[in-house]
Amino acid sequence: MIPLYSDPAFYQLLSHSHARLLGRPLVPNDIPVANAAEWLYESAPFAVLAHNTAPDPVFIYGNKAAQRRFGYDWDEITRLPSRLSAEAPNREERRRFLERVQRLGYESGYRGVRITKSGERFMIEEATLWQLLDEDGKLHGQAVVIPRTSDIIGA
């Protein structure tokens, strides 16, 4: 089984749903299509995560930038229930945000506290979350681009 980070069909779902809902590409246009999935996973200067549609969604994708920021490797992050990326007090806010995305298709400009594997807290900023909808409108989960994060000092 091909891991999702190198699966062309998953990359197409991720990038096409982003472009349809947000009206802009996920990967810069100057990256050749043949290299786009690898660039997004290995080299993108922003974090990308996706979770499935399970009742307690689990991350199914996390690029290297996301793995570094959250402190998990591929095998760990793709077993992590996405709710555990936020501390318990912040999970209700996260849940409401996810519900807005379900209604609207996407939301940009999100800011919130997240937690690393080692328990360090950090702020995600200007995040954009969108529905992973295929060409037929079937929902496969949700994905997020996190362009900026900042450490929370003294927390």
C-alpha cells in the first residue's frame, strides 16, 4: 500500500479540493506537477495536515513541516486522533471551528493553541481549513494549511 504522502490520488484530492474551495493553488504554480506531491510533503515551508471522517478523526497526512512542529514522525502522526493536537481546554473551540468548516466548506485566518508530542504549547496562525471533497462531492475528511506558528513562552 502506497503511503498517502506519495499517493497521486490523495495529492489530487488534497490539491484539487483546496483549489476548488479557495480559488488558489495549494502548491505554487512554478512547481512542476510531477514534483508537486513530493515538494508538498518534503519541502513546503508550511505545515499541512489532513484527518479522516471517523467519529473521532485521525490524522491521515502530515507533511514534514507538520511533523517537525508537532514532534511526531509519519507513523506516529498518522495514528494520532486530531483532537489530541489541542489541549483539552482548547478542544471545544477547535470543535466549533471544525463545524463551521463543515457548513461553509473552508475557513481562513484561524488562530489557536496547539500542543506538541512533548507537551509544549504553540500558537498556529492564519490557518486555513477546508473540506476534502472529491470531484463527486464525497467528503473524505478535512485538511489544514498552517503557514505560521509561534512559540508560547513561559507556558
